[in-house]
Amino acid sequence: MKAQQYEAPDSIDKAVALLAAAKGQARVLAGGTDLLIQMRVGRLSADTIVDIKCIAELRKISREDGGFKIGAAVSGAEADEHAELVAHWPGVVEGWELIGSTQIQGRATLAGNLCNASPAADGVPALIAAGAQVTIVGPNGSRKVPVEAIPTGPGRNSLAKGEFVTYFHLPKRPPHSSDAYLRLIPRTEMDIAVVGCAVNLTLDAGGTCTAASVALGAVAPTVVKVPDGAKALIGTKLDAAALDKLAAAASAACKPIDDKRGTVVYRTKIAGVLARRAALIAYERARKRA
Ligand SMILES: Cc1cc2nc3c(=O)[nH]c(=O)nc-3n(C[C@H](O)[C@H](O)[C@H](O)COP(=O)(O)OP(=O)(O)OC[C@H]3O[C@@H](n4cnc5c(N)ncnc54)[C@H](O)[C@@H]3O)c2cc1C
């Protein structure tokens, strides 16, 4: 379980240098709510741990080009207290604040949720539906990529050696737009999603949907987008026929596993149910946003 070296740098540059210079396996620690548990059970090891929570600029949420820039060390509890972020991206915050208990919320970050690469990560579908991007830094400089480029399969991500996520970027919201995230778990809380679904919608002033994005978690090795479901909503006011098409497209997009939390048939059916419900919540929120 023990790492040989623990570092808590106070700048991004120092973190990059530490990761580049580390011998053996170096790992970033954000909240530690996945990493420490996986190290304790022997699933992951680390020779060097680089804790990013002491990097002040990664603990901030700020406005950027009309959207938001969220530091990789911000916790779910901090996001939930950011009234502007909640007003603009309620679905993104909803996914984040479903992660764990009050104690976990005080530590857990979206970056850890994303980089841990669980197919059932609750924070990820709404980020993907939002069209969010991440900044990655590393020994070769920095680059920006869409959130969906990070997880490549259960427990695997696309980051190169020495690279880490520094920021999330959420775009500017058009008027009459909003999002929602729903998940189904076997218990009332503190469990892993059987299915998670995020819907992000933009309407015109009359309430007709002009843009949509739908993303499902826990139904494939990585989050899947449902373009046919989004297409079914565009040009409608989310009438019954549009919602039926959305539900069918969501179910068709599933390639789930069969496990103790849900069979393939159950997960496939639930994906449609959640897509329909999340779309209606996003629609009502969007109608209320001038
Ligand atoms: C009791 C409990 C309940 C939980 N409930 C849920 C739940 O309901 N839904 C859910 O989705 N998850 C849940 N989790 C899992 C976990 O809390 C989340 O995945 C959380 O968001 C992880 O964030 P973290 O900051 O703690 O990540 P860490 O544990 O610090 O890191 C996780 C992984 O990502 C890497 N990493 C972290 N930050 C970065 C970065 N900036 N750049 C590159 N790599 C990075 C780490 O090296 C590590 O491999 C739960 C965990 C516990 C212990």
C-alpha cells in the first residue's frame, strides 16, 4: 500500500517536474477516494504520489469565455456551493454531487472520477453531453482535448506518462438551454450506477428543441453518446413520439455487462427510461432559463 515518496507541490510546473523525474510508477492524487482504496487492496501501486490539492489555482472555479473553467482539484462539495455553476450546468453538478457520501464529497474531484475511468463514473456522462474539454499538462507542454478522449476502457485512460488533467472547460450556455443527469442504483445511495444518463438541450424561444446531446454511463466500457436519441428530440417539444424514439435509441446504444447489479436486458430497458426522464427534466430547466 505504501508509496515511497509523497509530494504536495504548490504549482503546476512543480507537479509536472516531479512526475517527469519520478522513478518507477508515479500517480497523481486528487481526492484519493479511488486511488487510496485501490492501493490498499493491491489493485494499484505507486512509488511516488503527487498530491495536487495544494496547487491553489487548481482549487478554483472561474468564468471563461462565458463558460466555466474548473480546476482539477475542486471537490464536489465546492462545486455544489458555486451558485453560478449550478445555475448554468445543473446536470454536470448533479452527476458530481451524486458521488459518495458527505465525507467523499469533501474530497472527490471530477478529474479523479474521469481519470479513474470507471464505466459507471457518475461525473462523466454530463460532461460529455455538455461538450466539455480538459486541459492536460505534461513534459511536452499542454493540450486541450474533449472529455470523451480520456477514458479508453475500464480503469484505463489515454494520458501519457507524466501527464495530468489541470482544468475542465464548460462552454458558454445559449439562452433556453439546460441539462440533467439521472442514475439508477440498487440502493438509495452510496452504490455504483446500473445506468446513468445525461441530457443537454437547447430550445428556441417557443420551446422547440434546436440542439441536443445524450450520453449514457455504465452500459459499455466507456460512456456512449446517443446521436440518434439527440436527433429524435431536435425540432420537437419533446412530445410522446420524440421521447419514444429517444428511449429506443438509448436502449439500442447499450452494450452492457451482465452482473449482480443488473442484467443486460434490465440495463438496456433502464437506459431508455432514464433518457426519457432526464430529457424531460432538462427540458423544463431549459424553458425556465431566459
Ligand atoms: C464510499 C465511496 C463512494 C463512492 N461513490 C461513488 C459514486 O456514487 N459514483 C462515482 O462515480 N464514484 C464513486 N466513488 C468513487 C470516487 O469517489 C470517485 O471516482 C471520485 O470522483 C474520485 O475522485 P478523487 O479526486 O478522489 O480521485 P483520486 O482517488 O485522487 O484519483 C483517481 C484516479 O485518477 C487519477 N487522477 C486523479 N486526478 C488526476 C488528474 N488531475 N490527472 C490525471 N489523473 C488523475 C489518480 O492517479 C487515480 O488513478 C466512491 C468512492 C467511495 C470510497
